[in-house]
Amino acid sequence: MKIALLGLGSVGRGVAEMVDKKDLGITITAVADSKSGYMDPAGVDIPSLLARKKKTGHCGDTGITVADIIKKATYDALVEVSPTNALTGEPSTEYIRAALGRKKHVVTSNKGPVSLAGKDLRALARKKGVAFRYEATVAGAIPVMHLLEHGLSGNEILSISGVLNGTCNYILTRMADEGLTYDQALLEAREMGYAEADPTYDVQGIDAAIKLVILTNAIWDTGKKLADVERTGIDLLTADALRLAEEDGCTIRLIAESCPKTHVLRVSPRILSKNHPLVVEGTLNALTLTTDMAKEITLIGRGAGSVETASAIIGDLLYIRDQYARRA
Ligand SMILES: NC(=O)c1ccc[n+]([C@@H]2O[C@H](COP(=O)([O-])OP(=O)(O)OC[C@H]3O[C@@H](n4cnc5c(N)ncnc54)[C@H](OP(=O)(O)O)[C@@H]3O)[C@@H](O)[C@H]2O)c1
């Protein structure tokens, strides 16, 4: 399977490294970053690519654009791993549309296009007879989409709830364990590289809400938007609130929940008993799916990271390869 890689940052590098290290039957034939591009229909030499990127900051030639790659490169699937624009979804949505328009499969970790234009992109992929997959957009390495589509096929999914933001979970864990204030825990999260310089998207629950929208629409095809999510972040939580919860054998976690029957679509800090399955530590993510037949299933795993996110991307790619090989 030949892939074109749009983005060679943390996730793109993870994908390239794993493709190079493991015998997956995947060849990278094109790659682009924000300022350059590189194409080789016979397969890019990955160690040289990564060394060049590290040394010069460019993956290739500044004369080769993303548009060149999408339109001219030889590939079966576009792997779109450029930064998320949560407000417009651009330019990534246009990149994805262009690749689907060329009847190329698309796999992405980018939440913007999926949360804002997921329905259109899924429809376009269907029309063109190709796949559009986005396992990596929600809960990093946890294969929730695959489980929903396959392992739980035949089940009615009744509700989902989960910890979808590792930064918030880290802050809450440290506040509870060490009695830190919110500001102290946030500072520590920044020092550890878990929080951005501007942590708004994480701590106000926006990132978790976007992931909740993606999951909700993927499961129930409800056309929900970020504005439909009732949202409270963790930025106003006090150390006292955590302490009081601890005194009762409980703790606080930022929980994203969706249940169409009860019209719940919410991200908010919740007091949970310490042995609740969603009380996971540090930057972990967790998700409980409630279904009619299987009842509750909880998945716990890493919600981010270079190789962890590459795991989800590669899972989607190999799934597409197997599905379409069977149809051929
Ligand atoms: N990191 C994670 O653990 C994780 C987990 C789940 C999902 N995601 C999502 O995955 C995506 C990639 O994340 P990341 O952490 O790899 O980001 P990153 O480290 O910032 O890398 C982004 C890459 O995209 C390139 N890029 C920027 N603008 C571009 C454009 N217009 N066209 C093509 N390439 C462009 C950048 O180029 P330069 O190298 O030239 O700057 C860089 O190579 C994001 O949407 C993120 O939200 C990340």
C-alpha cells in the first residue's frame, strides 16, 4: 500500500518510523510539511527523510507544495496529520476533499475536518468508493471506532462516557494526589510537555467536546456540533473541591458523555468513586460504551503520543488495505 503523508511532526514522524521499522507492507511515496514536499513513486528512503527533516527543518523541496502532492503523487491513501484548526477545519478539509475526489483513501488524526465536515467527507468517500477513517482523532491509541464498527456490530450503542483529554486528567490527578492548586498542576503539566502554552482548548473542555462530537456523530449520525455540547472545564476547580471529594473516598474527573435517548451531550467535572472504571491516572484516556447486548465495556489507554497515535493511523491503513483487497 502506497501512502502520501501530509505532516511530518510528532504523529507523521511516528508513522514514518513505524513503517520503516516494521514489515507492514506500507510504502511512503510522498511527504509534505508546512514549507516543502518530496515525492518518490518507488518509495521514500525513510531514514534519509527523517535525518533531512531533523537537520534542515524541511522534508524536501520548497518548490513542491501540498497541492502538488495531493494531485500528482502516486499513492493509495492520504495520511493527513497536519495541525488541527478547530474553528474552520482548513486547510485540511480541502486537502481531504481533493484526495477523496481523486478516489484516494484518507486516514487522518486531525479533529478539525472530522468534527466540522465529517458527514460531507464520509458521503464524498462513499460516492467515490473509497474509505475515510479517523480512529486517531479520538482517544489516541484506543481502537474505539474499530470496536464500535466490528467487535460490537449488532449491538445498539446506548451511551458513551469517558475521559478524553489527557492534559485535564493529568492536572486533576496531580491536584488529588499532591494537594496541588490548579495553577501549580497546570504549570507542572506544561513543564512535562502535556499542556500547551495556551491551555484553553484543553482546560475549558473544548478538546474533549470536539472528540465527543466526533464519536457521537460517528455512532448515531446526529450531525451534532461543538456548540451543541453543554460544557464546563476544570479551570475553576479548587484544591478544596478535590480535597472534599477525597474525604468521601471519591475524586474528580472531566467526563465527556453522550446519550441520545436522554438528550445528554456534555463535558463537565464529575465526582466519581475512586474505584469507578473511568478514574484513570495521569495522561491516560478511558471510555465506557454501554450497549444493549454487551452492556458496559470500558477501554483504557494512551490518548496521545507519536507512536501511540501512529498505532491508530496504521490500524486504519491496514484495515483499508484488507477490506479493499477482499473487494477486488
Ligand atoms: N500529537 C499527538 O499525540 C496527537 C494525538 C492525536 C491527534 N493528533 C492530531 O494529529 C495532527 C498532527 O499532530 P502533531 O502532534 O503531529 O502536530 P505537529 O507536531 O505540530 O506537526 C504538524 C505537521 O504538519 C505540518 N504542517 C503544518 N501546516 C501544514 C500544511 N498546511 N500542510 C501540510 N503540512 C502542514 C507541520 O510542518 P512543519 O514541520 O514544517 O512545521 C508538521 O510537520 C494534529 O491535527 C493533532 O491535533 C495529535
